[in-house]
Amino acid sequence: MAKNLVGVRGSFFDFVDDPWKFIGQEEKSARFYSDGLLVTENGIIRDFGPFEKVSQKYPNLHFTHIKNRLILPGFIDGHVHVPQTRVIGSFGEQLLGWLQQWIFPEEMKYKDRSYAREGARQCLDNLLAAGTTTCQAYTTSFAVSTEEFFEEASRRNMLVVGGLTGIDRFAPDEYIDTAQNFQRDTARLIKTYHRTGRNIYAITPRFALGASHDLMVACQNLKREFPDAWVHTHISENPSEITQLKQFHQCNDYLSVYEKYDLVGKKFTGGHGVYLSDDEFRRIAKADAAITFCPCSNFFLGSGMFRLGRATDPEHRIRLTFGTDVGAGNRFSMINVLDEAYKVGMCNNTMLDGSIDPRNQNLPEAERNKLSPYRAFYSLTLGGAHGLYLDDRIGNFEVGKEADFVVLDWAAGQRAIAWHESLLVGANGPQTMDEAAQLLFSIMILGDDRNVDETWIMAERVYQKTVSEQTASARK
Amino acid sequence: MAKNLVGVRGSFFDFVDDPWKFIGQEEKSARFYSDGLLVTENGIIRDFGPFEKVSQKYPNLHFTHIKNRLILPGFIDGHVHVPQTRVIGSFGEQLLGWLQQWIFPEEMKYKDRSYAREGARQCLDNLLAAGTTTCQAYTTSFAVSTEEFFEEASRRNMLVVGGLTGIDRFAPDEYIDTAQNFQRDTARLIKTYHRTGRNIYAITPRFALGASHDLMVACQNLKREFPDAWVHTHISENPSEITQLKQFHQCNDYLSVYEKYDLVGKKFTGGHGVYLSDDEFRRIAKADAAITFCPCSNFFLGSGMFRLGRATDPEHRIRLTFGTDVGAGNRFSMINVLDEAYKVGMCNNTMLDGSIDPRNQNLPEAERNKLSPYRAFYSLTLGGAHGLYLDDRIGNFEVGKEADFVVLDWAAGQRAIAWHESLLVGANGPQTMDEAAQLLFSIMILGDDRNVDETWIMAERVYQKTVSEQTASARK
């Protein structure tokens, strides 16, 4: 028997296809083993299936038996700002004012290597405690913060995407850098970190409003020189931003700026996309690029409501990740992101049912806006991996993939969850896929990071919650 | 020295006025003692002030010293459905479909007394665990459920408002009841429960769309017969509901139905009010009636976004409570309600800054939409008490009031909160009102029910969280 074989037995839930393809029968996109066995070798999945069947092939395997839990592929956060960890949830401003008042002053501290290291540690540990095993991250305009991010991620063996975050206007002088320096530093960092260990490098112009023509050209040059590098930026987040952007770059829409510099294609992600037009959705779909939906952030800054049902229109279905967008997103947990994503869909649907303006009625789009547990957890796992062009490596329990996963305790969270769930499943936990899906819905709507019991990276447990909670009521 | 004297020492934060009156200097509405002493006698506040000063008057007082916590008046939930406790967060429908698919079938179970008792217990214990000491509650159309609600609240010594919930149309036949029976049962229940112990009775027509002319007349008769009774109902929650309502009751706006039957006045609360016109706001203000803002619910059902800045317009400032609206609201914690309320304000402001349509620019309204920690926690305490006409009894630590309060641990909640708060205060906790307010903002945006450490009713501790949480990271 091979060395480093690790077995985990438990109830597994993952996805094999896109649930938006199966309207009315979303369960066809999913896979559930109430008693399953995952076998890994050196962190890579070697076998997976019903315990009874798989265990016969490994008679001497020692395995960890995880009971009364649901095991899912690790969550993927498509959009997080490492250096905003400490100023998460800052008061009172919309995007552009918030950047100036709260964000740039904090990010400035990341030119100091030890502060940058502490920030990366805090951020990554917050992610692991939330069940997030992969993120696509912004750092700052200081190379040390990018270095420390990759170093700390490597220390945790996390598969991450990140990059030096370029901005040469629309920020304090001490924060911005020149296009030339950005190109030089990015080239060096790509050579040092891209595909070293589990690191993936993204050429990262912060956003087009913060990028001069020269900085955009630098990005274009970099993508030409390093075609395997990812590209990560913001797009169409806030109305004021869009107005200023159009004026500054003399463009008709937000996407066209990135198109102009040949950045929109495979491995491109634009964060937010709240105000994308149908035409932009079509061009993104055609380019096989991705958008990250960040509902906590879009609510917190009041940016607006992403049109999920339009992004998933089969006529121009785009690649999608979901993201926290910490620090504008106020929760590190992707479970909380699902709560808010569900609400965005429901709010959009009050327009789409035609009750306010009959001209806006669009029932197929409204159907696609409904974030079922299948669509929701697909988006955090296989869908997120697909959005990031990492579905050959992570996102589900296919043999050959890297074994990052999360162990969910469906009964954790606010006190109300237990009695609610007693309606859904018996004392032995979910026996069918439908029961498991209903529990996943209660986790996303009633739960939060408390539902994450364990987080595993490459078949090794790197986070374990140890909580003993008793609630006492003196009068009963 | 009098008997039953209870002393509590700690950091106290409460309100003496409405922070919306003090634009730019909201701290004038609040009061903070970093080292305070609260002295109660038989549950009533007898003295309150700085420890050094007050303690001299009570040399032999034994007191509980609560360290590293913020003590606030107990939270007030202006709108909760007891019989929806178990179906909290049910999937996929907007208001009218959600009622039919999920809610009425569950509420039907409450005709059984023992189920009704279990539901009341679960609901009230969830509230206490969330720091909520007073609620205004719906029961069902079955008198037993109203009885069990008051019995269980009395057992916990909670000050509650509630009533038999009348509906004679727009629900399954087995659920509705006649106007005649509703009037008879309500009259009996008022005589039994109103002002018995800490109970307050509210004449409760569920909503005008579920009430025939006869049922509305029954409510009118009841209010005439029992002018001291409260009135509680829903108003203007969802566009489809409003369209159907106008047709059914042949009215120009939602409020006019309740006005027609003489219900709108002091002690009247309408839940939601998402689509209230300026004219309706004016009439509500003139009548000195109240609206409950339920942001979790309004997002969850996609109902829409309450215009907080308009409700607080000094030209027609209405009384306001905030509410969970469980089970359409998906969190029992008023802290989560504040998170969503903040987001509603911010989303509204993207319209009001004029960046989408310059005609909508309204900066004073936008300013009032910003839910600062002062406005937020005022709304859960003194503001909520004012909205419910209970500010003579609860809402702050004034001498003579009933001592319901909550003990907040600012460092609980998601892992990210600790490092964030290290920016705001030193290791000794908040020394100034501004520091305390900043901590309150991080609780409402980053926290949840975990921040509620203890809940006290009439100077007696009825809930205490006992959590020992260690997070372990195998790799560091």
C-alpha cells in the first residue's frame, strides 16, 4: 500500500455539473453519499465513492470517521482584499469616499513587511476558520505585501491566486506607484511565485479608474509576456465610479477599457459587475472570462444588486465566482455571502415579477435569480473553481483533484437552527440528497462561520473549531 | 436598607434622546459611564450613575461587577411571528406565495395547545439568547396560541405585546376564523391578559388583505371598547400585496384602510411600510403612530427597501421600532437586524446621491439613512420603547424604569472582530463614549447573537452564554 494514504469517512456532498443547466431538477448536478469514503494519496484524491464499495479496495486503510457532519469541497472566495482585513466594516461611505477615508490609509501600512505579514496571517486564518481554502486576493501596491501573502499562503499550503495591486492615480501620492515600477515588480513576482507550490499569480490592476493609460499598457505587456498569468481587477461596481471611468478613459462601457488592453479572456476576473449591460455580459461570455459576485460588499457600500439571473442566462452564461470582498464585505464567511446573495436575488425578483412595472416582467430571469442550495454551494465549490480556471485541480471530489474540503456542522449557529432543522431531517442526519440540500439551505440562511467545524487542505486538517456552548436560562 | 436591592457595576451605554435630532453631534443623545453602577429595587431602577458617586449612597450594597462588557438596555423587537419560529428562513417565495406555501401550514399546528406552548418557548428563548427582552408578537388565529404566548412570557417575566391574530380571508379555510369569533375571543383575551403582570395586549388584524370589512369593523369595535389596547398589523410590505389590497378594499393607499376603521393613532404599529408615500408618512406622524422597520425580512422576501431617511424626516418624523419579523426575517438577533438595516440605508443612498438619476438627489435624506451606532442602538432601546409607547417603563436606565438589560461582549463573533477592534480601543476597553460607539458599530456589522453574553429581566439574569471557543490552526 502506498505511503501517505489518508482516508476520510462521512457524508459527502459535491457537484459534477452546473445546476443552472438543470432547471427544476438541479439534483442532477450534484452527488451525495450519506456514507462515503474519500481516499487520498499525498493530498491528491485517489478514490471516492460509497464507503461499502470503496473500502473493500483498501482493507488496511486507517481512516478518520467524521460523524453527523456534511463534507463539502473547500469554499472558494473569488475576491478578497488582504490588506483590508483590519478595517473590515468601516462606517458610512460609498465606494469612492470609503477608499479615501478608510482603505488607503490602512493599506499604506503594508509597505512595512512585518505589518504585511501580520495582515496576511490574520486574513488567511480568518478564511480557514470560515471554511475557505482558496481565494483570489488583492494585496497592495507594495511588493512586500504581495510577497508576504504568498509566503503565508504557502505556509498553510493553500491554493491561492494573488498579485501586486497596481494603482497610479486616484489614491494618495505615497500609495500609488508608476506604471514602469509596477511592470518591473510584477514581472519579478511572477517569476518568483507563479506556480511555485500552490501559488497562482494574477496581474492585478486595481481598477480602471485608478489606472492611467500607461498602467493599462503595462498590464497588457505583462499579459503578453506571461500569458499563463491570471488577470484580476474590478468592474462596474458603483454608479459614480462608472461615470468617472467613462469620462477618464473615454469609453462607452466599463468592459471596453479592459478589452482595449487585451486583458479580457480566459483567466480574467472582474469583481462586482453590478451594472454590466447585456452587451457586456455577452462579450464576457464570448471571451470566456469571469465575474465575481460580492453581495455583502454590494449591500454594505450600497453599490447595488448584481443581476445573477442575467449572468446565468444560457444565451450568454458567464463564468462566475462568489466573493466576500472583505473589507467592503463585512463577513469572512462564504456562508454569510450566500445569505446575502439569496437576498439580492429575491430583491431583484420583486422587479422581475412585473408587480412594480409590468414592462420589467421576466420570469425566466427571476427563476435563475433564486439561489437554491444547489446553485449556492455549487458557486462556492465547483462553480468557483470553474470561474477561476482551477476546476482541473479543485472544486469537487473527482479522482486526481487536490483534497481541500470543509466539514460542516449543520446544527451550529443561532439558537433557532436546531428546532428548524428537526423539521427537515431525523436524528440520524440526512439520508437523501434532498435532505442534505435542505440542511445546506438552513446553513446558508440561518448559519454562519460557526457551521464550519473543520477545514482540510491537501487531506490535512488545518483548522478545527472547538466550541462547547451551553445556553442556560435561569427561568424556565 | 430596602429588600431586593440589586447592584450591577460595569460600563453602561444608553440614550436620553433621539440621535436623529442631533445631526453631526449624535453623542448628545447618549450617555456612557465607563465605570457605572445600576441599583435596582424589586426590579425597578432606583439609582444610576458613575460608580464612584452612586456607590457612596449604598455602602453595604453587594453588587455584581461585570468587566470588559458593555451593558445596554434590553433590545426591543417590534415585530416577530411566534408561530413562524420553526419555519424561519423558508425557501424561494415572495410574500404572498411564501405565506401559502410555508407559513399557513405551520401556523395551523398552533391550534394544538402543546405545540403552541413549545413554539412560544422556542421563540422566547431564542429572543432572550439574542438579548431581546421585549417583543411585539403575532400569534395565530387560534386563541390557545395567544394564551400560551402570554403564559410563557409571564414565566420569563418578559414585557411583551401580543394578540390573537385575525384573518378571515386569503388563507386556508381551516386557518381563518369569522369576524364575530375574533371579536369575542379578543375581548376575552384582553380581559384575561392585558396589563396582567407585564403583558400588553394588541388588537391584531393580521393584514388588511386578509381582513374583510367585517373583520375590520370587529377591530374598530374592539379598539372602541378597549381604548387602552395596542393595535398591531402589517402595512405596505410588497408591491403585489398593495395592488391586491387597493382593489379589494377600494382604497387609494394602504394606510387609508386602517384609518377608515379608526385604528391609526397612538399605540398603533404597522409592520414594514416599505412602500409608504410621503403623504402616508405625514398622516402616520400626525396620528403619532408607529412603523416597524424589518430589514432582514424585507431582503429575505425581496419586499424592498424601507426609506429610513424619509421616516426620520423632521417634517414628518414618525415613531419607529426595528423588528426581526421572524420567520420572514432569518435571524433572531437584533444585532443582525442592524447589519441589514445599515445596508438598506446605504443602498438607498446610491439612489439619493443622484449618480443614477440626478432628479433623485436628496442629500439630507441620505444623511438620515446612515445608520450610525447611535441611531442603531437607540432604535433597539429607547427608540423602540418610544415606538411601542413603552418608554415610560423601559428603553434606558432612568430611575423608576424596569431593569431589563443586555450585556454585550464586543470581542465575540467571527474571528476577524478582534484584530479590527484593536484599532478602536486599548486593552482596558472603551474609555470614552466615542470608543464605546465604535465598538457598538463593529458589533452590529461584524457580530451577531454571539455578542450577547447575558440577558437580564427586571434585574435578574435569565440568560447567560457559556462558550469557550478556541480556534486551532495545525499549520502556523
